[in-house]
Amino acid sequence: MVFFVPVRGRQSEEYVARQRILTGMRPTGPLHLGHYVGALENWLELQHEYDCYFLIADYQALGDHLDEIERIRRSVIDVAVDWLSVGLDPERSPFVVQGYVPEHAELTLYFSMLTPKSWLDRNPTLKSEMQQLEDSHETITMGFFNYPLSQAADILLPKANLVPVGEDQLPHIELTREIARRFNRQYGEIFPEPQAKVGRVPRLLGLDGQAKMSKSLDNAIYLSDDAKTVQKKVRRMVTDITGQNPRLSPTDPGIVENNPVFLYHDVFNPDVEEVKDLKERYERGKVSDGEVKDKLVAALNAFLDPIRERRAQILERPGYAAEVLEEGSRRERVIAQETIAEVREAMRLVYT
Ligand code: TRP
């Protein structure tokens, strides 16, 4: 499926066929380096080639954080500011708040009529998240159980063809394809079958060596951290995931493989020669952990500096992020209403 959109920055009214993207995040906290390399970096590239919609999924966050409305409210704005500060362009790619476009809820409802419960029961991401909720004695609400369906509705409402996401989201994209197929078979070809696209670093490990950088594990460097904070966090970083190979002095030969500090160097330090040299000296016991970490601090701060500058500019305009969200949601809603009209027609939910 293709859409014709005007290409900004051109003189004449030239129209170019573009494929569409919808992707998003839950507003549950500030974004960190894992979000950047797993998703945002991809989005930044793709916004030039695709007609993109970036969604802040507040309904989805309510599924397991209904008692933390204030945190969600703050996070909706924080996520928008994070997106702006990495350089996503809301004029090119609308930022959408799920709850501002109630058609997302309507399509979720129709999909929930169409989808066998067993499709959700076997979803591995949902399964492990429900297990975690159960382990911490939290209630599993119907809204939570149903969130993969709401995600399918998010994606199909603007008829997206591509969904750049983290690895853990792949089962949800597969579900979306199954729902699109089932709907199209029953009611006629309305929806595309979207593809997933995983980022350069599908999963960035945490500062403590745990498999994943995450706010809840308290092992993250945030896009909004200042230089001093980054330094403090990197100095405390583990150099050994197993905890069995303590390196007590700079003259001890060190292990580079699976060493979190070097894994970060590989991802964030563009100076390949420097990294190679550090690795060689590390293995020969010719460099201290401190030096390796200080070089990482420098690389991370060089990476974060332009993001910090943009953030400072954005924060000089109070209310700007909220405006961006209103305007983006208004723009997506136009398309959402068209799709919903088609769906109601196809399902014969029009009573004459
Ligand atoms: N589940 C995603 C996350 O936890 C957020 C999300 C909601 C999403 N709707 C989406 C991602 C649609 C991609 C497409 O980050």
C-alpha cells in the first residue's frame, strides 16, 4: 500500500509515493541509551524515507500503572522531549498520544472480537510480562492482557507497512500480521501486513551487566543525564558479568570478551583505533580499568552533548512539547477516522 505525501523542502507540489511507519513507546519513564541504539537511531534514519507516526502509548502504560497516573503524565511529556532532543522532527513525523485519538480504542475493540484468546495466551513477550506481574503479586488487568491487540490496532489504524521496534516486540508484530490477514480474509483487503525492523543493538546490556538496560533495574544511563552523572555511573560499571574474574591491578591481563565496558565502547565509541588499542593493552595488562572507563565517559559525553544542547533549547519553550503532541495527534486522527469508516463499512456496522 502506498500513500502520496508532499515532500517538504521542494519548490513545486511534487508528490512522492511513500511507505508508512507507525512505532511507539510506553510512557513509563525517561529514555535511556538502550532506547537510542535499539530504536531511536533507526527512527531517525527512517523518518527521511517513510511517512512516520511516532506514538506515545498511554493506554498501554495504564494497563499496569493505573495507580501511577502522575508518573505517566510526566512521562508522556518527558518522552516527547526526549524524542525532540534526539532530533526526531514532529513536522515531518507527527508525535501522537494514543489516548488523544480514541479511534485506537475503537479498533482495539473490533480486533478483540476477531482474535481468539489463544493467540494472546501463546505470545511469549506477554507471557513473561504476566509472569513478572504475578511474581510481584500485582493484578493482571484485562487491559494489560489485551495490550498486544491494542498495539496491533495502533499499527493498523494508519495502515503502517513497517514497524521499527526492539527485539522483545517481535511477537506483537507477528500478531498484528495475523490479525490483518484474518480481517482481510473476512471483510476484504483493508490492511497491509506490516514488517518489523529491529535496531542495530537489539538489546543493550545494563551498567551492572544484566541482560537489559532498564529503569526498573536501575542500571541505565539516560539521554537526559548530565556529564557528571555519566562519569559517576561509568565508574561504577562492572567489567565482568560472571563476577568470577576480578581484575585487581592494571598489570593483570583482563578479559575483553563480554566485558560490558568494552561492549559499550564498541557501540558508542566511534574511534575504532582507540578501542582496538585499549583492548590490546587490556589483554596484556597494560592499561587500567580507570583509563578504559574514562575513555568511555568521553565517548558517551561526546555522543550525548548534541542531545543535551537540543534538550536545553526545547526546555526554553514551556508548553512546546505538549503542543507538538496535540498537533501530531490531530494529524493522525484524520487518517484514523478514514480507516475506522472503512472498517465499519466492511464489517457492516452501519445500520440503515
Ligand atoms: N509496546 C511498545 C513498548 O513497550 C509500545 C507500543 C505501543 C508500540 N504501540 C506500539 C510499539 C505500536 C510499536 C508499534 O515500547
